[in-house]
Amino acid sequence: MNRWLSSLCLLATLSPIASAQNPQSYTHAITELHRKAEQGDAESQFNLALCYTDGDGIKQDDAEAIRWYRKSADQGFAPAQLNLGNRYRTGQGVPKDAATAVLWYRKAADQGVSDAQYNLAVSYRKGIGIAQSPPEAIRWYKAAADQGHPQAQGTLGVIYLNGDGVSVDYKESARWFTMAAKQNDVQAQYFLGNMYITGTGVARDPSRAYFWLSVAHAQGAEQAAPQIKQLEGELSNQQLASIKNDLKELGLNR
């Protein structure tokens, strides 16, 4: 999850009077953004890079996007460092270079950017662009997870469930899955539902199992269907009606 990738660059640069009925304001905004970027303002450099990335108010140009991301990143602007890392990871506008991606992720991660911390954790876990290190992976997953990053939380749930670089700890696994599930991480919802079926890391609770598996299933986790069907036989009509009402209130219909 890389939230900085898809910002609208003009959103923060248009004056309050700018509107769709005044297209000249877009031209003025870009001109002003260029002026500030050329003067060395790191945030303006980043926003200009976003404009070139998306072709927002200006002709799309990956080379210019990279140039302005780098200028901003070199000044220590963490969102630019994250985006530059993503560019090197994917090879968009630059030669694909996992090691350089890690370098930029680390700079942004050290400044507390949770997406960068997560990406750095993935790099350590899989040995992409850096030597594989489960302890470092877990350290960075936790840094991101403690800031509420749902994918990091869900991954920690899997790590403690399987004992991947740590001792198996079902309670810790359930704790992380719960946090991620509440943030709508579908994989975490599915795993958490199954833990409530078996009483692994949590007290066995068919009602909660049915709820979380139904939430996951409604969002595409087709593998939850057999467990849901099984649980329907364990729950009363009143319990089923209550849970289905909760799902309806969430806008989820199974």
C-alpha cells in the first residue's frame, strides 16, 4: 500500500478561487509550482513530480517526474524518497534496481513513513535488493504495524502463526490479525475467522468466526464458503439474523 503514489498534484497548489470553470488557474498553478520547485522547495518539487507522473495539468513525462522526485528526495523529503524507491523497484522511468529501491525505502522508513517501513520489511523478508534477514524484516513490519499499516499487521499475523523467523505464538498471531481485520484486510479476516473456529490463539467462538469469514467472503475470499456453511449449522437463527444484520449495516451482503 503506497498512499503517496496516487495524489493529485494540483489539489494542494490551486488557489481557493480555482475551479473547473477557470482553466487558466491550472496553468497558473503549474507555473507557480515550477517557480517554487526551481527555488528549491522540496514539497513543491515532490508535487511537481506527481504532476509529471500523472500528466495532471502538464504533459506526462516519467523522466521529468524522476528528476523532481530525486531533487526532493535528496533534500530529505520522505514522500519523494518513498516514491523514488517504488520507481526503482518497478523500473518505471529508471532502470529496475532493487538495491537502490531499498536505499530510498530506508531513508523514508527512518523518517517514520509506514509504507516505506513495510516495503523495507518485504525486502528483508524476501531478500530483494538486500541480504535476507527475518529479524530485520520483523523489526520493520512492527514499525509499520505500530503505525496502523494493515498489510504489515496481517503479515505479522502470518509470521507468528507459522513461526516464520520467530517462535510460533498463536495469541500474538490473533492479535495482529484482529488489528488488520478491523482495517479491512481480507486475508486477516479469513485467518481470524478460522482461528475462532478452532480456538487457536483465541477462545473458540462460532459467532465471531461466522462474522469474520462472512466479511472476508463478501469481499472476494471464496475459500471461506465451506467454513461459513459449516458454521450455519452451529448457530441459532437469532444469532445468524443478528450477524447478517451487522453485515448489512456494513454494506456487505453475502
